[in-house]
Amino acid sequence: MKKIDLSKQEIEVVQEVLDHWQEQGLLEQSKVRELRENIDERGFEWKALARYAFWVALASLIFSVVSLFSDDTLVKFVERFYETPNLVFCIFFGALAAMFYVLGFRNKKKFPEKTFSNETLMLAGSFATAACIGFLGQVVDRNTNHFTILFLLSIIIYGVLSVKLQSKLIWVFTLVALGVWFATETAYHSDWGFRFWGMNYPLRFTIFGILLTVFALWGQPRISVLQPFQSTSYVVGLLYTMLALWCLSIFGNYSDFAAWTGVRQYEIFYWGLLGVILSLSLALYGMKVKDSVSRDIGFVFFLLNLYTRFVEYLWDNMNRTVFFLILAVSFWFVGRWSEKIWKKKSAY
């Protein structure tokens, strides 16, 4: 009989479950022994190594691009291409993106188990697509500031590719491009100011995130081709909402830095209170319906909002030693509380 490979932590969990079932009389001792003999400890986490290796590869690729523009020798080399028409770069990056997508789709079909290598090719294709659209903007939109059409084009391209290639990673790029388009479109209609219909960026993106979350929950399930990406849209929508609301709790609905510096934090306390209530409600809802996404995001932003308020109101009004002592004790209580919840769940 083929044995199942588990990590050391997973084996410990299974052993606890088997012991519990044996104590409750649900399994006989001989059956428990038989099940234990069918478990092998995994020697090395190759899957984790693959994940981290691809992450490091992508990070190195980004750093290499950044280094390209900080190294004098390379800058001089790049300067030779300044006279090259933008259309050439546009075609080059378009062809490069097509190559990455074809390779990614072919590998995904032949080797579906190679998740990380396939997604890395899709990610490289997404970056090349962004570069292609950027140079296309230089070609067709030289004398105007209305770049939002290009971002709208990128949304369409990423959206079609994510559906055709069934890639959740490209769908994330679609939603990011949607956020960029929303920011630039509203900025364009407000003459590139920071306020649109009386709303600054954090307030705008709070509403944008809520609308995206609502669409993920009620609109997306009704569109068959977008159903596989519902969970991704839900996570991104919640992150848009909670991040924007957290920024709103700090800066309020102000778009002028000078005006904001003259405002005391208690004058925009209601935004912080809204952030605390919404994040706590999200965490409680997630715990009630066993939705780990809303529970974790709600809990993280609940703590983030509480500690942000703590720093805002006490940093200038308290001795630093006492401040950090209270911070340490509060985190200890959070850890103890989390530990109790974990033990209670493991006891069932």
C-alpha cells in the first residue's frame, strides 16, 4: 500500500486527531496503529522551495530592471536606443508578451501540476503587456493627457487573457488595472486634482472597493466565464476597501496637505471609528459563516485600525517607555487570545 507523505507539523495534527478519536471510542487501537503506519514524514519541502525560488527569480528580474537605470554603463548602452521609434518597442514587447502567454498556456496544458513555473510565465507576459501598452501610449497619445483609454485597453486585454488562459494571476492584473483606470479617469475629470465630486482618493477607493466586493458576491456568479475568478475578486475588493478606509481614517477627506496638517486627529475620528466597526464586523461575519478570507482580513485591519488610533492619540502625549510597554502588553494579550482560540478549535 502506498503511504501518504506529510510534513512534520501535519503528522502531529493527524496524530492528535487519531488519539482523540481513539479516546472517544470512534476508532479501535488496532485501526489507529494501522493508520499511523500508513503515514510517512516528508523529507524535504520541494514545493515550498519551488515557490520561493520563483518568487526570488521574479524579484531578481525586477531588481535587474531597476539596476539597469542606476548603472552608468548600462544607461549609456540604453541611451543608444533613444532614437529608436516607440512603435518598435511596442511591437517588441507585444511579441514578447505573446511568446510568454503561448509558453505559459502550452506548459499549463502539458504540465498542469507545474503551478509556479506556469504562473511565472503568465506574470512575465503581464509585465510585457504593460510595457507594450505604455509604448503604445507614446505612439498614439503624444499630445494629450487622457491616458485613461490606454488603461481601459489594458483591462480588456488582461480580462480576455485571464478568461482564455484561465489564469487567476492575470485576473489580479485586470483588477489592478481597473483600479488604476478608475484613479486616472476620476483625476482626468477633475483636471488632475486630488478631489472628484468632493472626494479624495481614499474615499473614492473605499467606494470603489465596496462596489467591487458587491460585484464579486452577487454579480460575478451570474456571469459564467467569470465564475472561476469570484474568490480572487472578493479578496481584491476587500483589500481595496479596507486599505482605502484605513488611509481615510488617517488623512480624512482632505486633499490639501497643508490643510490636513492643521487638523487634529479627533476631528476625523468618525472615519477611524467606521474602520474599526467595519473590520470587526467583517471578522465576526467570517467567524460565523466560517469564511477564512473575510475573517482574516477583518481581524488584521481591526488590529491595524486599533493600533493606528493608539499611535495617533498617545504618541505625543505619553512617555515612550510607557507607550512601548503598553504596546508590548497589548500584543501579548492578542497572542494569548489567539492561542486560546486555536486550542479551543483543536479540541473539537
